[in-house]
Amino acid sequence: MRCPGYAGFTPRVGESAAEPEPGVTPLSPASPPPAAVPALPDAPAAAPPTRRRGAVRQAAPAVSSPARGERELGRGSASWYGPGFHGRTTANGERFNMHELTAAHKTLPFGTRVLVHNPRNGKQVVVRINDRGPYARGRIIDLSYAAAKAVGLKSRGHGLVVLREAGPKAPRSTRHRRAAPAGSEVDVAEAAGGPSI
């Protein structure tokens, strides 16, 4: 759809004047047609833009994205429990230790490892589900005292968290062992593949 006063395109440098479209009258018919502009010599190709030193680049917004293989399990309010329940039996039958990184969840299977991320301060911790709860309305997970302290929820009592699936715990054989002093007979024998002397 064209504007009623549209007079056609004006010629570019080095091009001939274009005829106006049929049925369209130019704005000022009394004005003479534009003079042809002589062609300019070819300009050298523009050099690629260079980066100036000290130029401030706008940083991308910080978005907490899950690591490889982690899927989001939910987000909502988390609370914590500790001293009043320390030593009591949890829903899976073990004794609750408020100093371990454990948590209570309503539906996740016992033993599930969950990464709890606090978007308010960026802290996160991996907990193991060993109990059922929370039973307070609007809460999605109950953290142990140690886990709440690790993500910065201990003083507030509750706060918004994002739950993500954490990978399985590494088996003992692949964990780092404490190194023996350098040059010891045990190290030399293990490196050679033979028995120690």
C-alpha cells in the first residue's frame, strides 16, 4: 500500500532517474527533473572495525544456567530444620544429623542427589534426600542446618531456591587420595608396578 503523495524513488549516485509509478503524481510537477550526478570513482573497501583499547564492552546479563546433564526439578521456597530433630529417625530409617548435607522432599526418591541453588546470592550445595517433607504450605524442600548454612538461608529461615538434578557421587576409586611424601618407597614401587621393598 502506497502513500497518496508518494512520488517514487529518487535516483542514487550514478543511476538514471527512475520513472514514477503509474497513477502516482509527483509532489511538485513544476520542478525540473533532478540533474544527473557524475559517478564517483570506486572507494577502497572499508577496513574491518578495530577494537579500541579501553573500550567498555557491555557484559551479558548473568543467567544461572544448569551445568551439563542437570535438569531443573523445581523452584520455590526452601526452609531448614535442625536442633529439634537432631538424632531422630528420618523417613528412610537413618538418624538425622543436622551437620550433614541432607534434605527432606515430598516426592523425590531417597538417595537422590539434588543441587540446591540460591539465586539471591549465587551459592549452591548438593544434598541427599533422606526424609519426607516439608509440611508447611508453599515450601518445596526442607534443608538440614548445614545445607541451609551453605546456601545462606540459615539466618532468614527460608528463601527462594532452584532445585536441579545432580549427577551421581564419584566412586571411591576415582577420588583423589592423599599423596605420600615424594620419593617414598611406596610411591616408587607403585609407579614401577612391583611390590614395595
